[in-house]
Amino acid sequence: MTHKRVIRFPKPSRYSLGVRMENTLLEIIEFSYLALTKQNASKLLIINKVDITLRMFFMHLRLANGTRCLNDAGYAELSEGALEIGRMIGNWIKEIREAKTAQNAQLTLEPLV
């Protein structure tokens, strides 16, 4: 979806801003797969990195719209997809934090022997 839009950028922006947008999305995908293989604290750190990278993508997206590399329809389409990714990441972070809190609560309830 992003690639189809980036191809239409003016040439100077295509090879600077467009490449950065595509690379940022690839980083989000790579870090997400990496997070799937990790456990607890390291998983949360990686997912937080994904969240930060997604925020950078939003910044690139706003810049592309502001410089008129993207029309309003393209901005809306890419923003919608990025927002959905953001919701998924937010839920993932919430699940990990809730599991961590439940685990800590369980540890404090166990009697010391």
C-alpha cells in the first residue's frame, strides 16, 4: 500500500522521504516478528521500539502530506492502516503489562517457605 503511494512522489522526495517511510515500515514488521520470539521484559522493550518506530512513520506521513507528496486520499489511506497497526501494538503492550502485573500479584500472594 505504501509502495504504491511512494512511487508517485516527486523524484527528489521519492528517494529521500519515500525510502525512509518504506524502511520505517519494514522496521516495524521486522521488530514485530522479533517480538514474537521473545518473552516478557525483552518482548516489552521490543514492542516499545515498534511503537516509537510507528510514531516516526506518522511523522514521515505528516511531512509527506505537508509537502504535497501525498494527496489527501493517500494520506487518509496510509493513516488508517497505521492507526490500525497502532491499535494492535497498544493492545499487545497492554496484554504484556497485565500479564506482568498478574504474575507479580501471584508472586506476592504465595507464602514464603
